[in-house]
Amino acid sequence: MARADVERYILDSMKILDSSGEMVKLYEATFKEMSNSEFEEFITDLKEKKQYVSFIAPNGDNKIKVSEESIRRFFKKERLNVFDDITVTEDGAEYTIPHKIPVLMLPVRRTQQHQSKGIAVSKDNKSRDSITGQVVSDSAAGSITNPEKYVLANLGLTKILDEVANIRGGDTSGMLGLEAKILQQGKVSMKEIKPFRDKTGSAKAVKSYFKAMHIDLSI
């Protein structure tokens, strides 16, 4: 395939994925600066999986527009079937989600995983403190640290912060609603679980302790 054809293929793909045109501009500028030898090296690296055609969506950048619909259009164009049946095992019982779910390999990185001591992965999210509702024991690695909260807040990722700090951080009612929606439809949004939401267990516990001392709180 000639260089012009490869460039056209990548640019056409970016047009589908990003309606803003920012990714097209980025790749046009990149290709313009590439010599033929550099482009051949780029293609070789792609074949050997040393490099990938990346889609860049910076956190907090509202220019680049990517949506579930645009991703689905790209899969359809490429005739890629990424949808599969998902079976959830809970307490020995198996339940298959009634809708096929897209299954993708995505990198997930956390701030604390850059520490030299290694990476901790939680076994599940079932082990929770009976008072606060927060994860403990084998599930403790699924918690979020304060520095990570500051990073999320600084990046403007308030919805993610709300989910990990509140829904997954002690709001037992909200968490049950979240898990139920995932089992029912394979996905969930914060808007959908709004009717299930409650205060976190830690907030309730603190308020109870202060009330026992005849001090009222507004939390």
C-alpha cells in the first residue's frame, strides 16, 4: 500500500472518531514532518506492534469530541465485532447480561501505581466496613487515595471523582443501584442511579457520633 493510501486511511479513521477535526490536524502535521524513511520506520513499528496509531483525548480538553456512537461507527466501518456475552459469577451462581457488551483492552493507570514498591490489585469489592461502607481487607486496594482525588479534581474529572469517592466510597445504596444496572444492561451512568443515592456510611457515622454528644451537623 502506497504512503498516500496509508495516510488517507488513518485520516479517514480519525474523521469518524473525532468530529472536531483536531485529530486529523494532528496527524496531517505529523505526516507532513515525516520523511519517507521515517514513515517506513513508522509502518515497520506498527507491524511489529512497537507502536500504535493512537487516538489522543487529553483530560479536560473539550475540543476533541469522541462518543460511543462514533466508536461504534468506526467498528462497523472496519467490520470489527467487539461485542460479546458477559457472564457474571456471584456466590456460585452465574448470570449472563441480556445484552452483548463491547470488550476492549484498555490501559488503566493509577497515580499510586507509579510507586517503586509495586502495584496492588483488589480481589473484589465485597469486603466492606460495616460502619463506613468503605472497602477493607482483600478489597482495600480498590480504594482511592487523597492525592488521587486531588489529581482528578484538578483535571476537572468531577463525575469520576463522585463515583469513586462517594458511590464506591461508602454509599451502599448507590453502589447496589450501580451494580444492579450493570447486571441489567451492561453499563450504567451516574444519572441513572441518582434515585438510589444516599449519604456515605462515614458521613452517617460521624453525624451519629456527634448527635450522641448532642451536637447537630449539616453533613
